[in-house]
Amino acid sequence: MTVGGIPLHGVSWSDTTITGTVQANVPLCGIQQQAQYGGSAARCGELVITAANGKRSIDTVTVTVGGKAPTRLAAGQSIQSAIDAARPGDMIIVPPGTHHELLLMWKPVRLQGVGAASAIIDANTHPSGVLLNDWRLRVVCLFGLAPSGVPDGYNPACGTGWSDFTPTTFNPQVDRLPLEATVGWDATLNGNLAEQLQEPTLMGAYEGAGITVLSKGVNFPSDPFVADIFPAGTTLLTSANCTASPNPFPSSFQCNPSRIDGLSVTNSSQGGGGIYVHAWAHNLEIANNRVYNNQGTLAGGIAVGQGEHPDVYVQGGLNPDPGSCQTSTIAGTALPSCFDRFVNVHHNAVTMNASEGDELFSATPSGAGGVAFCTGADNYQFNYNWVCGNLSTGDGAGVSQLGFVWDSRIEHNTILFNQATNPTTPSNGGGLLIMSAPDTDPTCPGEPDTDCNHAFGTVGDGIGRNLVVNANLIMGNVAEAGSGGGIRFQGVNGSEVSAFPNNPERWYSVSVTNNIITDNVAGWDGGGVSLQDSLVVNLINNTIVSNDSTASSGRSSAPSLLPKQAPHPLPTRRHGCQHRLRAPVGPAARRTLKRRPHCGVPGVPSSEHRLPGRPRRWHQWGLQERFVPDSLQRCALAEPCL
């Protein structure tokens, strides 16, 4: 047994109990609770149990040593009341039992369950109104709105009795994102369906998660509700804002530790999913939880961020306030949005959740049945998680990165038996989806109401720089009506290609290393891995084996869409015309790997590549692509073979 990598002393085992003594040199916690809230030096680390056969625990608890004494829920006390009464950074011990609540974590606290197997949050909203009525009134109160959904008539007495509830005239307790619609959500109407489906709303499509995380992220110099953009002079809160005593922004996650640990979250069905991290929740840790049997709009299990976001900030451009938290010495560089930085999601079991898809992603209802990271989730870590049996009606079933994110890592996860399926539109990415949000809604060919996918939209922002996908097991996943049963890369590169056409070293890249991608299935092609508009994807030292492409999805029956060759387990399709017109002539991407594919078309070997007018050639050991754009006329030509 170890805590934070440090072995325990005097470990003994019985059939029901393991005991040991935690050593004093466990690492210090990354963020310490401020002294003004009673904090002192604390040490913390993941408890890891290793059996004699070498197998390790997946979800245990985070052990904290020292610091302020935790608050233990009294018999019959609600978790929400403990959150409301807590000081920023406090630890709240959630005892065994089933807690029928929808939680709003509106300040940085540490929700510490005694173990996910026994501390359960049941987010079932039945009977009608019992949980949601209070949840909606709390939400508008925290965002600085009256129950009618407008700033006029707001009374901060709505938070009477809540510790560290300190809204001011210009700064509500928690903040929306730039351009996010807030005014107009009438909490007194009990969230009727029409109101949830129309703009503007306040988290209408994402309401009622088992745990919703809200935070204070900016400092407004004037009324933030005058326009949908933030007022001029709005600044991001940073660690420099944590020095004052008392802290003027107690709901800022920059200043105190925050954690959701050792809990089960289940039965959420209103759109928010199991755990929904709205915005500005920097440094949040989500660990050792079992998130299962939830349904969401954007993600069924865990969602960090949301689909609605402003355009990316550009170095040297006319950027609205508050701007990015980063700068660059190179003009034209797209900068991170910094909405949810350094979120660490690890050692969770995310199973049997479903996403109905988010219409914000261009007509294809992209979402993640399991876990979604959206634009602005910069520097996120997704490590050592078990993601199994999740369902999505759009792109991405297991884990998805949807949008523009800087410097993130997906490592040491097990992604199993997730399914992306839709009867009318392509559904890509059964296990893992890496996707840019399109810049605009696409103009679909054919009938005006025909749904179509990302390929018909304009070039988006790309996925951002330096994504690492390392040492994951991706097995048994299905993209039932699309491409990429194991992994789908969709729009990895975007506007940076046209901004720096002669500097490919500035194009966004993905490092895909040491993964096992096996026994996945795609209904179109790319049973193992599929790439679309993804110029710089480095596949190195991966095992990609025994994946199937069935060519049985609905779109494959259209004569104009029939493949010119057998659907391949690892295809790289031609880039969209926008990319082919913007990138320089010459090689821009090269990928090699060793594989043993399967194919669902009898009699035609799937490892065969044929060039127009060339004899058939065999490439048993590798896949290579050269990206050679030319003129607009090329866009009308048949799709080239590799």
C-alpha cells in the first residue's frame, strides 16, 4: 500500500480490513487552504493497493494528512447544507449512505466520500420539483439574478445563512462565460421544456447534474449584464488576487483546494450528467468516484466546460476582455481561453452513462457518453480512469475532447465497450474522440433539413497544442454509424494552418504513443483509428490489432458514397477543401505503424492501397500520407486513395 507513492509502515491484511501507518513524508498538497480560513500545511496522495498478483486498485480515496480538521456530516444533515456552511478549502466528510440531492459546489471545498462503494449521491429528480425547484432558485441567486431571471430585483438576501456569500453590485458570487446567455432564465417557471430548448437560458441544457461546479473567475469593473460581452476592463482572477485578507472573492478556485473524491454519482437525467464543471474551476480534482447511470446533453458522466464559447483569443488581435491568461511572442498565435485550467480527473470509474448529443456542434450532436473536455479546459489531466459501457448518439462515446485546449494529457486509462450510434447522422469515435468545434454551422447538401457532419463546415480553431495520448487500453468500442471505432481524430488542425502556411512547426500536433487499440469496430471505416483534417498526428509504438470495419452504416449504401476500395481499419481521408486551399504544397503529415487489421468486406484485403492509374501495391507494415493541396478544382475530384 502506498499514499502519494510513499509505502505505508506496518501493513497487515485480513479478509475485510487492511491497516497501515502513513509516513510523514507524503507529498504536500498542491494547493493549501488559506490561513484566514483555518488552513495549515497538509499532505495528500492517492491510496494505491497492490495485490500479490500485481493488480492495482482503480478507485480508492485520496488520503489527507494534517491541515484543518474536516467537517463530518451529522446524522440527517444534507451535503448541500454542509457546502453552504463551509469555509473555502474546507474538507467535508460524506458518510456511508444514499444522499438524494443535486449539489451546487459554488466555492472551493473538498467533498471527501468515505468510498465510492458506500457514499452515494442519488440525483434522481423524482418526485417532480422536489430537487429542481430549489436548485434553480439557488443558481439564479449565485449568478446575481432575481428569480424572474433578470438582474432587476436581485436581492442578495437569497443567500442568507450561506458562509462566504459576498456578492457585490458589479460582481456576483459566481460568473458566466463570455457570451454565455444568462438573462432570461425564469426559475419560477420550473424549467418548462420550451424554455430549456430556446436561448437565452441559464444552463438550461445542462441543468440538474448530480454535482454542478460553479466558480468566480473574473473581476468586473461595471455592470456585467449590460451586454452579452464582458465590460471593458474586466480582468481574470489569478493567484495574485488571493493575497488580500479577507479574500474578496471566496468562490475563486485559484486560492483554495477543491476536490470531489470517493463518491458515487448516479441517476441524473436533466441534461447536466453526473458531474458538470461549468467554468473557472481551476485546479479542481475529480478522483476515485464511480459515475454511472447518468444521462446528459453534452456528456453523460463528467463534463468539463461547455459547447458555448467565444472565438479564441489571438496574439496581436482585437481581443475582448478579459482576454487570455497566456501571451505569445508570435503574432497571430491562437491563445488559450483559460476557462477551467489544470483540472485533474483520475482514478474514476465512469460507466453506463448516455449522452443525447449537443446541437451546438454543427448538426451532428457531438457529445460524450462518458467524459467530455471542452474549449478552455486547458492543461487538463485525464489519467488512470476506467471508462466502460457508455453510449452517445453523436460523435464520441467514451472520452471526447471537443474544442480548443492547450497542453493536456490522456494517459493510462482503460476505455472499453463504449458505443456511438445514430440512425440518421454519422457517429464517429467509439472509444476516444479528439475534435475541433467547427467555426460555423455547415451548409448541408441535399434537402434543407438534412443533417450532416463536421466535414461540411468551415475550418474551426483546431484542437490546440501539445495533446498527449499515451499508454491507454482502447478495446471493444463501436462507432456504429461512422469512422474511428477506437480513436477518431477530427479537425485536429484548423485556422493555424492558414495563419502559418509556411511554418508547419506551428501547426497543432497530437502525440499518440504506447497505446493498445484492439477489437474495435466502425460501421464505415477506421475500425482502429480514423483521421480527418488532421495533419500532424504522430502514431508511435502503438499496438493496433484486430479491429474491424464493416461498411454497413447507413451512409455506405448511397452509391455516391461507396468506397473505391475496401474500408480500411486505419484510413486517412482527404482533407476538407478549406485545408487543401490553405496549406502549402508538400508533405505535412507522415504516420507509420505496424498493424494486423481485419476488414468486413470479403475477398478484399484491407491493407491494400491503390493509387489512381497505378498497379495495386501492398503495404503490410506501414501507413504513410503526404498532404499535397492544389486548387479548388481538386475539391470536386473523387477522393484520392492512399
